[in-house]
Amino acid sequence: MRLRNTHLLLAVAFLASSGTCVSAQTPGPFTQAQITAGHENYIGYCSPCHGEDLAGGGDAPPLTGAFFSQDWAKYSISQLYAFVANAMPQGLEGEMKPEEYSGIIAYLLAANGAKPGSATFTGKSDIKIGAITSGKTVQALVGAQ
């Protein structure tokens, strides 16, 4: 038992020091200002289908919690951005400005537990969504006016 605990501690120390271990506490590649602007754009463009609480409805899927995590955790933030920018909002696909899409993505990630950082998100990031989100809805952000 003692040897197994030693190996476990060594493995954790190695991962932590190698920089390969990313957790939900790692800041995302977006700013708090983008979350705020993204929330406003989400309400204007996305909430009619996905709801102000991001719970979805009808054909629109939920954008937080287990459903979002199951669908998007393995994909990069850039892949989510590309999907949203090319397919949303329905009827206005690709019509919004890149910074509006970036803000909405920042808001969605924050609503799923990602923490803002100091870098402005421009639509490009290879970070996997599951590496920075918790899979739990941040109630303080969802539906905040």
C-alpha cells in the first residue's frame, strides 16, 4: 500500500510539473469583458431558441450541464466557435461579427464552469472544452440580467 501511494504521489507530481494536466481551475482563453458582452448577445440572438437559462427547448439543445459536456468536452474551443459561427443563429448563420460570436462562446464556457483569463478569445484555441469546464451549470451566470 505504501509503495502504491508513493507511485501515485510521484505520478501526480509529474503531471503537475509537466504542464500536461489542465483542470477546470485553469483560466480560459477569454476575458470577463467577453463574458459580459457575450451574455448580452446571447440574450439577443440565442435565448429565443435556447432559453435565457440555456436549458434549450423544442429542437434547441441545452447549452449547459451534462448535455453540453457530453457533446462538447472532447472538442476544442475553436471547433465550437466554428460550429456556432457557421450554423447559428438559425436564419442568420454567419451574420454576426466575429467578436459577437467570441463573446457568446466565452459566455457559454463560463456558464459551464470555465474561468476567464487575461487573453482575448479570437475564435482560435486548441484547448479542449472539457479541460476548462466543470460540466456543471454556473447558476450565477445563467439568466443573470
